[in-house]
Amino acid sequence: MIGTIKIDEIYETTVIGLENESKGVCKINGMVVFVPKVLIGEKIMIRITEIKKNFARGKLVRILEPSKSRIQSRCPYYEECGGCDLRHQNNNENLKFKKEKVKNALSRIGKINVKVDDVISSSKEDNYRNKASFKVENNRIGFYAEGTYQLIDIDNCLLVQKQINDSLQVIKRYILDNKNEIKTVTIKHGNALDEVLIDIYSLDNKDIKILDYLTTNISNLKTVIFNDKVVYGNGYISQILNGLMFNCSSKSFFQVNSGVAEKLYEAAVNVCKLNKNDVVLDLYCGTGTITCIVASHVKKVIGIEIVEDAIIDAEQNAKINNINNVKFICGDVAKEVSKINENIDVIFVDPPRKGIDRKAIAIIKKLSPKKIVYISCNPVTMARDLSYLNDLYDVKKVIPVDMFANTAHVECISFLKLKEID
């Protein structure tokens, strides 16, 4: 029987597990309580902040007995900012948590029993992100506190590359000195030529005057987008990945951790043993990274993506790299994949967090390629989608990848093979 607990009351408890997003799981008077930034086995004191019908939320007040895995966070904003989740635990334990997260999703949601490989680790635990999106309120710029719209003013984010932090400092000085209606700023860094792209959204077109300040104070500034219009440069930066050059515009998707992305794509290509006669379909192809990387191994690749800017980038990327055996289609994956009338040998799919559209899954099954490589940033929706494919495909291999070090997120590669008919 569940006893009573009260808002703002302080309780002593022990952490018995970590949930999917790395929050600690405790029990107080029979009620499950979720507490961020605590670790398994820790004896803690918490304050209850919210009570629901079947669970409650709490905030750490004091650690009475710390875990041996606990480390001191180097980030001064960590207690409030919602950007990182696992800076208080050593990296080896973080990798174990991510592997377990993938295993749990597959078994509980997908009902799939498969061995999960050890996590492919990131060579950098900090300063790896090549993109960051900041919120702006009057003279402050930063990220929202976890679960709120309360802005945490940021001077330096440990997750992002130095060039992004340098650009942030310039923008910060500008908004401190100038009244403005700027609401969001996205900064990207290109590793090919050490270039910066800045995308600004403002409620007032007069804020275009920031452009002169940026061009004067950021020496490696390549391009600026203001309210969806390119106002400086040609609208993109360049990334080098797996020996190929990729143009990347503001709205098109590109993996945020280039070093780990190379390992990810290498593993994805190796796991399915492509051959020169294969015709490959690359769904949710973005700027054509997988399409172009796979092209040299196969006869032909068709990439499908709904974001028009990404398809423009993808076509340009094929030209830059002298790749002639690819074709790109701009449109909704579910609609466009139904028009494919070629025999498809392999499908690569790298969907957004919500997973694959059910209609698209039905059509994938109809195409019945011999192999599917599913790349996911959300093990929960991946497990769900694999369960829909389970009647026709066996999951042969699952490889977690630490694309997002110091956070609870994990990227994952699943390799599926068409079942042999008896």
C-alpha cells in the first residue's frame, strides 16, 4: 500500500535504479520517486517537488553516502542546465548505462532477444558538438533549465567545440550592449575549413544590424542566415567525414559528433557486407552522408529526404565527391518509398527520434530487401519499429554508439536480415 508523501517535505531514501533518461529511481512510502543527478546505491536526502497519481519527482538536497562511480562535474551550470545528464558519473559507468538502456528497450518494448555489443566510445567526452542552438532573452543567451522555460545564461558550454564558444562570446557581447528582439541563435562549425555558420531568428528585422558586428569580430565566419534568409556568405559550411567532403546548410541534418560519426558509418557499412551488385535505398538521407559513403561499395544508391535544403546539399555533395551512382528524391519517405519499382537489396534507415512512419514500414516489408541497417538516436522507437519488422526479419547485431557523451542519449546501429523461408 502506498503511504502519503508531501510536496516540499524532505525525505531520506536510497537510489535503486536509473530510468531511461538517467534519473534516479527511489521509493518513499511505497511511491516511486524520480530524482535527477543521483546514482544507483546512493543514500540521499531529497525534497519532493511534484506528486502525480502513480509517481513523484524530487530534487537532491544532500548525498549521505555517494556511489564509487560519482565524479565532480566540471560544468558550473550543471545543476540547473538541461543540456547534460551524466556529468556526475564516470565515463565507463555511463557507457554501461547506455548499453543497458539499449538492451532494456529491445527486450521490454521490442520483445527482441539479441546480444548487444559494447558501446563504441567517443574519443572526446567534451568539446565534441559541431552544432548548438541557444535561446535569447533580452541581454541573456543560453539554454533552458531542465523541464522549464527558465533561461540559464551561458558563457561557455563544455559540450560544444571551441569555435562555437568563441562565436557565442561575440554574440553575448552584442546582446549585452544592444537592445534586441533576437529569440534563437544556432551556431555550426565546419571541420573542413574551420568555418562558422550562424543562424539567427528575431522578431524584429532591424536586428539585421548584428551582421556588421559578427563579420567584424568573427574571423572564420563563413555564412549568416537571418530569419531564414542568407544575408552573408553562400549558406553552408563544409564537413569532412570518412574521407568525403559534405556541404552542410543551416536546416539540414548532420551528425553533431564528427569523430564518432565516422566510426558509426564505418561500422554500419561493415556490418552488412555490401557488394558491387547491390541496389541500396537510404531513407531519411539528410545531406546524403550515408548515400555517398555507401556509393563506392555498391551498384546504386537512392536517397530520400523531406527537407528540401538537405536534398540540395546532398546533390551538391555527390558532385563535390565525383559520385555518379546516386539519385536523390525530395519528399515524404512513406509516399516516395511506395513509388520505388526497383529491386532493393539493402535499406539504410536513419529516422528522426519519433522513428519510422508505420506506412513506410509496411512498404519496406513489401520491398523485402535482403538486409536492413537501422540507425537510431532513440532506442525506444527503434525497438518498437524492429518489433514491427520482426515477422520478416531477424535482428542479427546491435551496436550502441556514444554520439552524445556526458548525456543520457545513445545512438544505435541494428542490422536485420530477411528470414530464410523453410
